[in-house]
Amino acid sequence: MLDYDISPSVEAFSTNIADSTDFDVVLPLHQSHGTESVIVNTADDVNTTFGADALITQTPGLRIGVKTADCVPVLLHDGLTRTVAAIHSGWKGTLADIIGTTVGRMTAELNVDPRNIRAVIGPCIHIEAFEVGDDVRDLFHEAGFGDFCRCMPRFGTADGEKWHIDLPGICRCELLRAGVRDIEVRPECTYTLHHRFYSARRLGPAFQKQRILSCIMLRQKSHE
């Protein structure tokens, strides 16, 4: 497990390839690369929304998570309101600002002050490996993220330049825009470290249901 030292009051981690996933975790029914979120009070609450990419809870002992394999997992914790969230931010969700939408919902409905949130951006594909075509680069440029797009050699080569996008950098920018200040960006690139983390791009046709699970859970108050 890649454990995150967010707070003594939460458990937070991302799984490695070698890790057992024999633990209880509430996951979205289907991640659609959109901006929908679900406020989860019990495990059954995810059944009310199909196509969510973020889960939010204030229920101690309820482990929530998202599945990724190059996309960006983002875990949030507000210690004052005892609120946690798990976000799946692929390039489409990043472009649509699922992070800002989720933080906004936490603020509006659960009285969370973004300045009190601690965030972790977990293992994902990094700029050196995230190659895109002109069409995707243009979308990010038009959205104001031109500074996060670079023309670089194709991964592992010295020539054949393509556009590359810094997804975790954009996610950090979106957290800052949403008012979050305490942000950890993990250095692990899923494509580069494919022996440790699942990478859809690296697996190619062999990619099926393999996923990293990034989870967060409020501990019972007795543990604080």
C-alpha cells in the first residue's frame, strides 16, 4: 500500500499491483469521466447515482474510493467538519473541473471551508508519458491550461515530438482555484512505474479490469 499521512483521524492509501484488495470499500457504480458526485451516508447510497466520479462522506468507518489506471485520484479531508472525498479525475473530468465541482458541493452542502482541506493527488500518468494529439491539446489550451502543455519527445525516444499534458499539475491548479492550499502531489507516474501501478496506456490491449484503488476513511473519534 502507498499510505498517505493526511491526519491521524483518517486512513488513506492507494494500492499497488501486488496488494490484496480484500477489504470493504464503497466505489462509484460507474465512473463516466464526468463531474457527478455522491454524498454517501451508507454503502447503499451509491446505488442512487449511475455515472459518478466522486464520493463524499462524513460517516466514520465508511471507506470510500475511486478506481484509476493512469487517471488522477484525488483524496480530500477536512478535519473541522470531518468530511472526506475521493475523486476520479481523468483528462475529460479534469477538463470539466470535477475537482472544483466536488469542493464546491462540499462547501455548499456540508459547510466545508476549502482552506481547511488537506488534499493528496495520488499515482497517475505524468507529463513525460502523457502524450496527446493536437485536438486534446487544443481543448486544454482553450480552457486556460496552455502552460501545462508542452511539446516533448515521445516517451523513451529522442525524437518524434508530440504534445504532452501535465494532468497532476492541472489538478493541483484546480484545487488552488477552489481554495484548497494544503496539497501533496505524489511523484509516482503510473506509466513509468508500471511494475508497481496499473497503467491502461502501458497495458494496451491487455488492459481489462485492472485498477488502482485510492481510498479514504474517517476513523472513529476514539482513534483521534
